Amino acid sequence: MTRYLLRRGIFLAVSLALASVVLFVLLRVLPGDPANALTAVGATPEQVAAARAQVGSDRPLPEQFAAWVASLATGDLGTSFVSGLSVSDEVGQRLGVTLPLALAAFVIAIALAVPLGYVAATRARTWYGSLLNAVAQLGIAVPVFWLGMVLVVVFSLRLRLLPPGGFPIGGWQDPLAASLALVLPVATVAIVMSASLIRYVRAAVLDVVGSDFVRTARAMGASRGEAMRRHGLRSAAVPVVAVLGMELASTLLGAVVVEQVFSLPGLGSMLVTGIAQHDYPVIQGVLLVSTLLVLLIGFAADIAQRIIDPRLRDRLSGASS
């Protein structure tokens, strides 16, 4: 297991390094110059040259990349061209909104999807099992921004129970106000995510219910629930864990939509602003941190699969010996 963790750690580091190279190159081959963020329309050639010298876009690309990597080695994501603020500090503040939003929605979605998906599979021939399946299919087709607007209309404009958007200026210094501001965004993401997860859980449980080892346990006198608890749930959990990792990663990457709907100052809105202003340090910082989070989520999901499934552990130990 130690050897496997070492290999996965090296793979994660190499993947992050390659992602940083691709990110840097793609930003430089796109049309536009980062100096445009500092110059107005009709700027003189001297002003443009001064702006390019200030942001460093007048230097050769290898030199720019080396400077960026050197700053990353010290944990510095650079300084915004527009605001002059540290990108690292700004990303840290924005993560205080995006991470609670994604994690809370993820936990709620799991709490809903696992039992409902199990019921939808084990009671597939009943009316409520069919209803759960139909509702999950409908939920997958619902756009997240549309659902967010519906929740705002119902719970904010009509019932006046929750704020329609925004986030306290002091952030989590006022925990109650910050929590209330995230209720509707979290509910929006959790509903859409749980609909997708119900389908995956249902499919995984159906595969296990029809497996030979569960039928053998039933033939030996075990009830369906007992056979599933002893032999089936662990096998069903393996593919679901991989899907959970992808769902959490997609939630982090797709937070831009929900944050725009609810006017939340998270990573998504920071990325949109950076793109609009051609603020390269902001764009690079947000995308690099997002890539790192996605890689870490994939790493954790991979480890969890090997902990759950003894077949993977045996295969791993056999390969290591």
C-alpha cells in the first residue's frame, strides 16, 4: 500500500506540473494581451509598452514561465494586474465560500441519494420505486440555474424566508448570516446532484442484487436485506465512490453557475471577473487551485475504493510483493 501511495503521489505531482504548463501556454496563445487590463481605449504606444513591461508580457515566454514557477514554489500565485491584491489571499477568501457550498451540497446529496437509490433498486417493481426512478430522471434534466431561480422566487420573493443572494461582507465572522446566504445555493446544487447520484446508486445496487453471491446467500436462508448488508453493499459502493469523486469535482468546477445566480463571491465569480479583465494571474491562480482540488479528490476516491474492495487490496499487495 505504501508503494502504491508513493506512485499515486508522484502521478498527482506530475499531473499538476503538466496542468500548469498547459494552462500557461493556452493563456498565452489566446488572442489579447494582459497589458490591456491596464490601458484604456486609445492608449499611446508608449503607454502600451509601459503596461506590457509592468505585467511582464514583453519578456520571452520561457522567462515568464520560469518566473511564475518560481513564485509557485513559494506558494505565491502572483498579484492581480487590476486590483494589485495577492491572488493567493483572494483565492483563500473565495474558497471560504466555494468549499462550504460544494461540501455541504455533497453531503446532503449523499444523504438523500444513497437510501433513495437503494430503495429504487430493491423496490424497482413497486410504484414508489418506479416513481423514484422517474423523479431522478427528471431531476437530471433540470438546469441548475433554472432551479436556483425557482427557489429564489419561492423562498425569497414570495415566502421571504431566506435571502435571495449575496454574502455577508464580513464573511464567516457572522456565521448565522453566512449560513443563511448559502441555504438556497446548497439546496440547488444538492437537489441536482442527488438526482444524478440516485441513478448511479440504483444501477450499482441492481448489479449487486442480481449477482451470484447474493443469490447464493438468499438460497442459504438469508433475507434480502441481510444478504445485501453482508455481501452486497461493499461491492455496490466501489463504483459509487468513483462517481462521488467525479460529482464533487464537477461541483467545484461548475460552481461558477450557482455563484452567478446567487451573487456569491466564490472561485467561480472570481474566475469570470478575471477572464473579463484579462487578468492572467487571477485566471492562472483560480484554474491551478481548481485543478489541484480535482486531482486531490480523484486521489482520495481511488484510495477509498481500495479500502472498500478487498479484491483491489489483494491485487495491490500482489503487485507490490
